[in-house]
Amino acid sequence: MVEPRDDEPTSLHLAGMMEDRVMVCASFFHAAYPGDVDGDDYQLRFMATDPVVQGRGYGAQVLAEAQRRLRDRGVTRVWAYARDTALGFYQSVGWTAVAGSEFLSVETELPHTMIYKTLS
């Protein structure tokens, strides 16, 4: 995926590799939490895990590392629009679904829900 903010100095891109193959990836972009114009938050976009390794904890490791790095930058909250099929994963690693935020993505035509995690 190509995102206009990819090369911004505040953006964070992480990937987990096996040999020469990307098995999990995630990108984080400086973006205020919707409705909080003063927030110094980050949005997670484009998280993906190869089906071959789903359920082995690699996605959780990438999120944990990203959250550590963002916390070190002083970030207190991360948020995303998660596919509903992945909500269980995000909730298992401490993210919270925002009730009433469900929608059908125009890009993917799949159901999504807004989620967030407070970094402490």
C-alpha cells in the first residue's frame, strides 16, 4: 500500500520477516483521534498478517513494539478502523471497540469498527 504520509518523519512502519518474506506489517501515522482535535495520537493503518502465521503471536509482537516506540515518543493513544473480523484479535491485546462506530468501509466494502488503545 502507498499512503501519502509514508515518508513523513513522524510515521512508523514495522514488519516481521521470515527469511526474505514479510509475514506481518503495520504502519502508524500521526493523526488526532476523531473528535479530539487537540490530541497527539497515532492511527494504525494497513496491519496485515500472512495467513500462514496467523494465530502465532507475531501480530501481537509487532503491535507491542510499535506501542513501546510510540510511548517513548510521548504518545498516549493509538486508534484504528479495524475490520470486524479482526476485532477479537485487537481486543485480546488490549484495544477497545467504540460502541456505535460500526460502518461499511468504502475502500474494502467490509464492516469496520473504530478501536483505540491508551498507552500508559
